[in-house]
Amino acid sequence: MRLTLISIWFQLLWFLAVIGRQETQWWLLLAVIATYLYVLLRQSIPLDRLFFVSFIGIAVDWLNVKFHLLEFPDDFLPTWLISLWFIFAWYAYNLVPVLKRFSSLAVVPVGGLLGAISYFAGYQLGAVTLPYPLGWSLTALFIEWTLIMWLIIKVVFSDRTRKKSH
């Protein structure tokens, strides 16, 4: 039940980011900060690792913008996307114990596919432009997300195991 609520919260914030973009980015930022504060008060959470995942994602998307794989109206990373990386890191931290029940050989490429699909959904909703041919862009995003998923599961949160929800 706990993971279901966490997943719903992540998806709500994803939609707030991608559909609302600049109009709702400050509400999104407040929701992300409130999430982190709430979690800090209720459990021990490795902020350094969550920040590491966030900064890796932000750096990858910054490179994507610099190499024109992704384009945003202002030619830089919008606040809503940066906020989205922070809530994704929190979500990944909570999701890894469940994912560890399955083979990394399955989880990592599925995560890569879902990451690419997330950007495709953002493209379809008008949140991002993919200037290169769609197949090429999605392939590049799939490769990036596969590497990000491997990093999250095998390196950053490698010590996370399935624990009973409270």
C-alpha cells in the first residue's frame, strides 16, 4: 500500500510538471520540498545519494540540451524538469527494494524503455521538443536511461533490500 501511494504521488507530480510546466513549476517545487521534509521527519533517508541521482539526471539532460537532443523554449533546463529529477530520485529510492526482487538484466532495460517513453510522453504533451528524428532521439534516451537505471540499481542504491512497509 505504501509503494502504491508513493507511486501515485510521483505520477501526480510528473503530470504537474509535464502538463503545467512553467505555470505550475513553483507549486511543483514546493511539493518536492514538502515531500523531502516529510520523509526526513519520518525516516532516515540518504539525502546525499538522492542528490547524486538528481544531479546525474540534471547533468544528462543539460548535455541533452547542449547537443540538441532535447529542446525547451528557453534553451536551458526548466525549473519543473530539475524538480522532476529530485522527485524521481526519491521515487527510485523507494522503488529499488521492489525492483531488486527481479533480475537486473530485465529491470535495467525495462527502466531504460520506461524512461524513454516518459520523454516521448513529454514530447506528445508539448513539454519538450525532440529535434532529431524520433527513432534516433528515443534510442539515445533509451541508452541514457538504461545507464541511469544501472547506476541507480547497481551503484547508488545497491544496498537497498526489500523491507516490510510500515
